[in-house]
Amino acid sequence: MELTSKQRAQLRAIANSIDTIVYIGKEGITENLVKQADDALEAREIIKCKVQENAMLTAREACEALGRLTRSEPVQVIGTRFVLYRLQHDKRRRKIQLVPAGKNREEG
């Protein structure tokens, strides 16, 4: 699922008020960390992560790698923090209602 700029802006606004729950340290992205992030995405749909000073990855690298491993969309990378979002497939359990994607300009 590709996020539109309006959806990304909506998710960035939501991310401002949530706490960082995933920390990436010197071990990098381990199987246990992926499971923790995956479980958090399943429960919350959006998570904020932080790359510690002693990590060997940049925040952008960690965001791309963790996003790929958890099948989630990167929302934002600022400094050492990044935000990931994954749509809850069960419509009854969704916590975030994204703004609908607009029409392409070419379609008019």
C-alpha cells in the first residue's frame, strides 16, 4: 500500500503524540526486535522507533530494513527516530481511519 502525502501528513500528526516503543541498539535489527515491532504494529498500526547512538545503522537504513521485514510503510524519518505504519487487515480492529486517497490529476 502506497501512502499519499495527505495520509502521510495525517500519520505524522498521530505520531507526534505517541511514545517511542522500539529501540535499535548495537545489535541492530535482530529477529527478536522484528517480532517486537511486528506485534506492536499488529496492536497499534503505527509505531515510533529510535536508533541508539551505538547502533551501526542510520535511522533511514533501519527504517527501510524494519519496514521491509514487518511489511509496513515508512511514514517519517527525523534525526534518530522514525515512524512505521501498517494497515490492520481486519476492518473491525482498525484504530486509524486514513483519509481516502484522492484521484490522480490525469484522471481529472
